[in-house]
Amino acid sequence: MRNIKLVLEYDGTNYHGWQTQPNLPTIQDTIEDALAKLTKTPIQIVGAGRTDTGVHAEGQVANFQTDSQMPVVAFQKGLNATLPRDIVVCSATEVPPEFHARFSATSRRYRYTILNRGYPTALSRQTSYFFPTAIDALRSNQVCQTLVGNHDFSSFQKTGSDRINPICEIYEVSCWKTEPYVYFEIEADAFLRGMVRAIVGTILKCMKDADADTELHRILEAKDRAAAGSSVPAHGLSLIRVEYDNVSDLLS
């Protein structure tokens, strides 16, 4: 059996997230259906990040096992000819048998995009969150450094999540502005369900406080979702990169 790694880009607007769900369109199901048509056999695919409903990806990584002997480039071309236009295979490579898109990953990086001006957009309405109140990106960048390190992120975990261990390590978090957009990026070894959206919503909430640093630290230490701010909408979020340790596992 060969192990094939895909790097994927998709617009999650029309899908109920990555993971298979009964009677609902998902990214995983759509790709598996396309692979079945291409190889004439059922194939299960594994994704590095289980993006939620409406969340996008610029650098999702997935892998699957197959006994098909078609050239690896044919997987990319064949899938792109079969998949709907809102899912694209950026690359396909053959990787060692032990490579696992999810469990081999050392970190994932997400970006949240906010349209920060007085009027909405007709063009990027599905990939950015319209927030008309002015955001001080420089100050927000300073405040969010509170989150860097190994912490219990229970305050930012979606209610009802089945993850038992709420400990994650954030390697890097940043906020910057390129008119008219404000961007938040977070890279961590793992993420709780809804964590990035809750963090961004909480930072926006904390920025109304005179001592935003202290308030964000208090929320983090509370380990209570009720202490944090509301989550920002899913459509502004994108999985942009997944990192791997071994050279053979690096993104193509």
C-alpha cells in the first residue's frame, strides 16, 4: 500500500466542517467520493485539522492509503478535475508508511481575518468577519502575548467539547493590520474545539478594558468558558499551515 499526502485549499462555506457527518456535506466525504471515482475503490482519508462548519483552509494536510499504481501527479490532476471548485489539491506526494497527517503534525497555524472599516464588503464576505469598531492592532498584538506558552485553555474551549486534556502550547500569536483588514495568527501544538474563535472574540472584548493584559490573564486563569468573550463567526477562520518534524514530512 502506498501512502499519499495531499495539501489542500478549500472554501468551507458550503460544508459542515472537515469530518464525516451523516447526511451532511463535509470536506472529508467530498474528497473520499472523488478518490473512489478516481481509483474505483473506497478510500478513507485523514486530515491534520478537523476544521469546523464554515471554516476554510489554505494549507490543510491529509493522507490516504491506496494500492493504486497511478503516478502521484495523477492524484492531484485527477482530483482537481473531479472535485467541486471550492476544494483544490495544491500538491500530492508519496510519503513513508508511518506518516500520519494528524498524529505526525508538530504544530498547526490558523489565521483569523477581520474587515475593520465602517462598511461591509461584497467580495470577501465569506472569508472575513465585518467588525466596524476600530481595532488597535499594535496594542492587540501586545495583549495577546499573554497566551504564549503552555496553559490550560479551558476558558476558550467550546462548550460540550469531548476533549479531555485542555492543555495546549501556543508557540506564537500575533495581530497586525493591513488596511482595511486586521489579522490574528496563532500557532500551537494542538487546539481545543473553537479555541481560536474564542480567543479572538475575547481579545476584542478585552480591548475595551483599560488593563486588557490583566483581564486576558484573569480569563485564562479562570479555566471557565463563561469568563471569556463570545466567539467570532467561523467564516473568518482559515487553517493556513501544518508543520512536521521530519524532512520527508514537510509540506510540498
